[in-house]
Amino acid sequence: MVKEELRITVPSVFRCPISLDLMKSPVSLSTGVTYDRSSIQQWLESGHDTCPATMQVLQSKDFIPNLTLHRLIDLWIQSSTLRPAADSPRLLPATSPAISGVRANLLMEKIESQCCVESLSKVSEFVSYCEENRRFVVRFDGFVEVIAGVLTRKCVEIEALEMAVGILYLILSENGVKERLNKLILKSNRESSFLSAIVFILQNGSPDSKVKSVRVLDSLALDSESKRRISDSQDLISVLLQLLQTNDDDNGQSLNDAVTSILTTISVTRSIKSRLIENGVVQILSNSMTEKSLKLLATLSSCSEGRSAISSNPKCAAAVVEKLLKVSKSATEDAVAVLWSLCCLNKEERVKETVVKGNGVTKILVIMQREGEGRVRMMCRELVKALRASCKDWSLGSYETKTTHIRPC
């Protein structure tokens, strides 16, 4: 006898406009549109600066919890006595997994003494459920420190490390967590052990854990000292570049974006930029040009070694020109900054030729026309002037500019 499946239709207002799943933690953007937290975080971390539903440019990327909608979803779940079929919209359990104060202390003791995977799994399930649970963990005295401590201990199995980094990833957005972790890990004598654990996850963990570990590390690089400590780890830099070069799994783009983002974050000194360039980062980026790649290239092009490496790679300059007008506003600015550095600072004739062949002049003019007065418009003017000087047959007007936003080093 075949048992008939019962299905539940989720009200459209309870679905995330991005994932179309029932929202676990609804948050609202400045445009007033509500999304599930995980979905909109992924959208914004991918380099977008617009509201996905309205495509309005966001004045702020901050979002606030939609507590009213969250309560309505909880009431709707609790009032339903039906269970969804396997292929129906995903539902949450009617009640959150509970952790009392006493239970929290017991879990902390087990994790601290044994790095118990089972205990970490229970904490992970708890914080995954809703924002209130994440706040409970963050506010409970010593809980965050115990979870972070897993990543600073020796001889911890990979599953426990992955659980710990996953929990930290989920609570990063809570107030003060990044600063607490930064002080606890990167501004103490624990950073070496922590960075070794991150390297171990990047070498042996699942694709999802690799992405989360890189994003956790990136979020802790809050100041120049933290960025220097991260960049001083030669093993970490080598593993990150290797992942960027060889990664081709299902989570490939997410991992590539995360790795490129942290490399951009820590590239604050000439020495780290030079080290990345010496290890072939320009060639790696040229093979897969993304918005995050443009950001890193713009950072590298602020030093002479970077400009020389990019100029020596015809494929790289061509890929940058190809991305003009096809990426977000911020990524377009990065692409213009790269070309400006090569054509106006280094005066590379090969790059100028590449820009012209790639219809770059027309694209630059379009960007210049739509930009208001500012650094991007000034860079476009100087680019047109530099390209015109190389192509005498152009009948373009004169552009006098004073671009000073990049200082060559």
C-alpha cells in the first residue's frame, strides 16, 4: 500500500526572494525588502551592491532582523500539524533545539576537555536555527572563547575543527564577536596555532569548511597588525594560492572569491604584494577574472612590481578590458584603476594596444559619461588622453585632469 504524501504550501511572504525557501532568519535591507540572512549575506559577499529584488543601489549594506515576520513564521510552523514531502518547501522544526544555562556549561566543559564532536554538533545545530540562539551563545560567558579554543589546540581531529569554524562563521555577524575573536586569537600568543588549524582545514577539510574558514579569517583582519600577522604565515599564503590555482569542485567560485577577498584584505604592505606577485598570483587571476580578481589586481597595481607583472601578461590586461561594463559599479572602478595604472603611470604601449583592440576606448567613454565628477571620471579622462597620444588619428577633445588617488610606490 502506497502512503500518500501530504504537502504544505508555504505562504509566499514567508519565502526568501533569493532561495525561495522558508526563511530561517529574515532580515530587511534599507530598501525594505526582506531576505533570509544566509542568502542575502552570500549575495553581498559576492560583490553586489544592489537589492536583488528591486536592483536599487544600496546606500548601506547593513540589514536589520525582521522580528515581526520571524514571529509570524514561527506561529505558522507551530500551527501546522502536517509534515512536508521530501520535495516540498523546506520547513523548520516547530521548536528550536533548546540549551539551558546548565546544559551550556556542560557542553562547554566537554568541548574544552575533549573537543567532543558530538557536543560541537549540538552547538552547531542550536546556533543554526535562529538569531536568538546565536545571541544566547555570544552572550553566555566564556562560550565563544571555548569554541575558538578548539582551533588553537594541538592534535584536534578535522571534524571538530570544521564544526568549530562553522559555529564561528554563524556568529560572526553578532555585535562585538569579530573584535572579541581578533583580540583572543590574533592579538595573543595563539595566532600561530590558530593559523595552523586554518591551514589544516584548507588542506583536508570539506569545500564548505574551506570557504567558512577563509571567511572567518578574513573577518578577523580588522587592523594593520592583524593583517600583518596573517600575511606573515608563509604556509597559509602558499595554501591560499594553491587553492586559487587548483580549485575546481562544486564550491569552486565561492572558495575562489573567499580566497581572493582575503588576499586583497592582507595586501597592505609592499612586501606582501611582492610575495604574491613572485608566487604568480597575476597569472592565476588572469585564468579566471572575477569581480574579486579585479579588486585584488587594483590593489597590486598600486606598486611598481604589480604593474610590471600585469603588463607582462597580455591575457590579464585583455581580461580586465573584457570585464568593463559587465560587472558591478565597484568592480568597474577597480578595472578602470588597473588600466589607469598601466597606461598612465607605467605608460605601457602593449597595454594601450590591448585596450584599443578590445574596444576599451568606447567602454571607457561610456563609463566617463555616466560617472559624476570624481576619481573614476578623472581616471577615464586621463586614460582617453593617454590612448589618444598613442593613436594620432583619433579626433578626441582635450582632457586636463589631476588624478591623485593612487600614489605609485
